[in-house]
Amino acid sequence: MLWARADEVALLPAEASIAAGQTGAVQPGEALAQLPPALLAAAAQLQPAQQQHGLTLQFRQGQRFRNRGKCCLRWFQPRARAQGGQAIGLCFQYRQQRGAIGFGKKPASIAQLQPPGAVDAAAAHRLHRRQLQPLLRQPARHHLLLHGHSRRARCQHAGMLSRCDVAVVGGGVAGLTAAALLAAEGLQVELLEAHSQTGGCAGTFRRGPYTFDVGATQVAGFEPGGIHQRLFRHFGLPLPQATPLDPGCSVQLAGDAAPIALWRDPAHWQQERQRQFPGSERFWQLCAWLHQSNWAFAGRDPVLPPRSLWDLRQLLGAVGPASLASGVLLGATVADLLSLCGCGGDQRLWRFLNLQLKLYSQEPADRTAALYGATVLAMAQAPLGLWHLQGSMQRLSTALEQALAQAGGRLRLRHRLQRLKPVGSGWKLEGVVAGQRPFVLEAEQVLSTLPPQLLLDLLGESLPQSYRQRIDAFPDPSGALVLYGAVPRVCLPSHLGLHAQLEWGDPGNLFVSISAEGDGRAPAGQATVIASVFTAARPWFGLPEPAYQERKQQALAGIQAGLQQLLGLRPEQFLHVELATPRGFAGWTGRPFGFVGGLGQHPSRFGPFGLASRTPLSGLWLCGDAIYPGEGTAGVSLSAFTACRQLLAANGRALQLRA
């Protein structure tokens, strides 16, 4: 006989006779060639059923692991009830504690089956729970009635999910990172994503031969010791291919003849800023010292803000002498640093800082926390730096999907969460699949990457009033207008690099990203051009359609005028052009009003004063761009790592990334 413990997979054909010396356990993902030869020989004789509507499955509970509260599968023998009476081999998984039974793909010979963790959920067999529950009460032998799904009939319970250890909500970079980390620790993880693909604001879409990055167009954390490098080393996977940006960005101030280049080499950047902003070196040196202090602090994996004794211990363990010294500036802004260094009257420096800080913190210099702003202003230089992904931003999400699948976690696309309820010692998640069929999932823990504003409707009365009031008090994040275009490469200047900023009037300052030749985003000799503008999001909703279209065309014309100023591009040179508004982002990401980024990094919402990943509700955790350290792929990945450490520590386990 072939036996397997809980969370392992057993494959056995009907009527197979296996000698006692050929028993063994099969781990998920192992090749069929590793099964006993007699089992393979029996499997080879099986043929797929021509038509299968129901199966009766028998098994006896084993005694070996009963003291652990798990079930040992001593044997099981499927018997077909369909026409012809042919025996069917199944890929079978049983978890007594969860009350969940998972099956492989459509009825087929054993050689065609895969472990449940590697099977597309939409193609899997579903269990009729209403028929199963009464049968499970029988103490001796269980007869489980299964229903296969054909194209002609769909099971009414096909949208029902099982119970899991952790449900992760949101399949962006934060959600993928968290799900992969927890699955790698042996937890049963379900990742729910409302869209038909992962990535969220760091996803992509195609228009004919062109691939466009939806929101984020550059990444950080790919340097040695960076969060993405640490994570992929932990997963045992290679980093997605990327090249460092040099310059990281070219900033064109209104009225200037040449842009300000943020060079990757620190010495080169020092020469540039001294030439562009004479008399400001004290300010830059202070920012460099703060950044070094911040980076050393972040490298010791603190938890901010602390909400438990364990959190506080992690925070205190990360504090060093430099952190204590820089802590006196915890309530200061970047504007305060300018005044402290005697640069407060340099209006040209103010304009430059406002452009850079608004891009990464959603706040200008007089509203950006000094400790956050100091690090943002150093992100383009080595040994850190900004990076350009080969192919598209989707490559990062695809690689994280691989890490999740490798660890045995499940990704469920087109599963939109509508309700989150605390039940007993866990959580009940309700939603719809592909906008139609309902699903229900029970989880012991929930990790949400959604904007915190969505918790108000998801939790309803379950959300504590004080927590609701705090979320209600947050100011709206920004929305975005984004032009997605394609042009002949010969029309573009070569001196700006791949990313640039333009100080512009209507509809606002532009951030421009250009594809590199051969990076997979456009055919040879062509380039994609993405230009984004921050905008207030709410005013774009509730407009009559004619007024909305008129406003959209005005914004498009304003952005194209800015691109003509910055790049010399005339409207007739575009091979493709379209504009996305907050309405489009609301549909793509599911974020309220199409908000982009997290909470602005004002001193009142930064670090120890920010929203914690540990919520007042037991078993509910948060990560993403609204949680420390903030937005960007590196920031949300760090927040996911922190939340996973907290979740595991609450269950008596530790998470350390492999060195």
C-alpha cells in the first residue's frame, strides 16, 4: 500500500497490488518516476474514462498519526459509477484538521495527473459539502461523493473554497511576497486577486506590439543586500533581469536650458548638485548622514510602529547610536532641514525637491518627513540605485508567482473579496469569482494588502470604532493621469536617459518613462513613452459622460504639450496614444477612486506614527504601500516581510531570510 501523511500527496490506481516493501511517501511536486515500479506499471494500464459524472471514494483512517491529530491514508480505492465501469486514478489529498479535500485535474490516467498544489484551481474537481458533511459523521468508513464538471453542467458549489492557514488578499508585489514567504514556512496559503493577472499597480498591459507598465516603471532593492535580492536568495530563485539606471532621472525645471541629472555614481552626483545648487552642500551632507543612519536601522529589520512587546523588542534591537541621534528629527520636514542648513531661501532647490519628493512621498518638501525624504533623495545613487526591468514590470510579479507555486501556495485570480468576518478563532472571507459565482474561504489568519480605506466596507460593524475613525481621518491619496504612447525611437533625444521629470503647468508636473531598445516593450526602432501626472482623484467621478470626455481630452492635450516641450514629440509622431484617468485605475486595481500610492509621508503618518501592520483585530494583518516603510516595490516588500514575521511570531515561530 502507499500511504501519505497530511499535506502530502498519495497516488494509487484502482485494484493495484503493491508489496509491503514498496511503500513510501510522495511529497508534492515529486516526479512520478520516483513512485514504486509496481505502482507505475499498474498506472500505465489505466485509461481515462470517456464520461464521468460521479465517483465514490473509500478510505480508512490510519492509526499511526492519530496522536498528532492528523490522518494517515492507509489505502484508498476509487470505483467508477459512470458508463463502462472503468477505474479512474486520482490525485488525492486529505487534511483532517482543515476538513478539506483537494483533487487533481479532470479524470485521467495516473501518468497525466499532477499534485494538487500545481493544478489550476478552475480545472479541479469540487466537493459537494452539503453531501459530504453528513457522511463525515460516520465513524468507521467514509464514502465521499465527488462531482466532476463538464462543459454542459457546472457544480453549484464550484466557487466554494476550503479552509486555509492564511488568506492573503491582493496579488500585487506585497501580496505575492507575503504569500510566498508564508507558504515557504509550510503554511497553507490562499492568495486572492480580483484581477485576471497579478502585479496590481506594478502590473502591465498590452496594446498590439506594445507592452506598457501600468503604474510603477522602476524598481529599487535589487542591489546586494536589497530587499528583493534578499527575498529571491531566500526563495532560491534568480532575480529578474534588470539594469541599473544611470542617470536615475533627469529633472527639467521650467526655464532651465539643461536638465539636472541624478547620476548613479555618488561623486558624479556631488559635482552635479554643487554646480546646480551652489551653497547647498551642507543640506546634502546632512541628508547623506540621515540616509546612512536610516539604512543601517532598516537593515536590522525593525517593526514600526510597535503594537506589542514583541514588536517593541524588534524595534529596540534595531536602534543604534546613529538612530538615536537622528531621532531628534522625527517630527521635522525636509523644509526644516533646508532652514537648518541655511538653504531655505533657495527657491530653485525648493522646486527641485518638490518634484522629487512628490514623486515618492506624495508630499512636497514642507510636508515630507525629514527622515523619509533624506532616503528618497539618495535612492538613485550607488550602492543602492534604481533599476530598469527587462521585459516589463510584470517580470517581478511572475517571478514571485513562481516562488509561491514552488512553496505550495495557491493563487486564485478573479476572486474579488466583498466581505470579511471574524468567526470563532479565525476569519470568513466571502466574495465572487469572475464577478458571478460566490466563494467562501475560511482562514485562521488574514493578511490584507488592500488600501486601508477598503477595510471600512469589508469589515462593517466588526471594525472597532476608534480604528474606523482613524482611517476616516486619513487624507485622500493622489490619483493619476497617465499617457501611454509609442513613437519611433529616432524622434527621442538621447541625453535624458530612461526617466525624466518636467516642471509643467496644466495638468501638472510630468514623470516620464521611456523603454530601452531591446527590452521587450516595443518593436525594434520604436519606444513606449509613459507620462504620468498626479491629480485629485475624486473630481473625476460623478461627471456626466460628455463632461468627462471633454476633461479627458484637455488633460491629454496638456500632457502631449509637455512631452513636446521635454522630448520634442509632436502629436502626429505618436504611433499609439491613450490616456488613463483615476476611473481607469479604479477599475484596474480596485482601489477606491483609483488612488495610487499609499498615505503621504507626512511626519504625523511616518514611522512610529504610521498605520501599524498589526491591527486591533486578532488574526488580521496589513502590509502594502500604506504601511511602513511606504510605497515602491522595495517598500511594500519590506512591509510584507515585517507582517509575515509578526504573524509567525504570534504563532511561536520565527522567520529569517536565508543568508
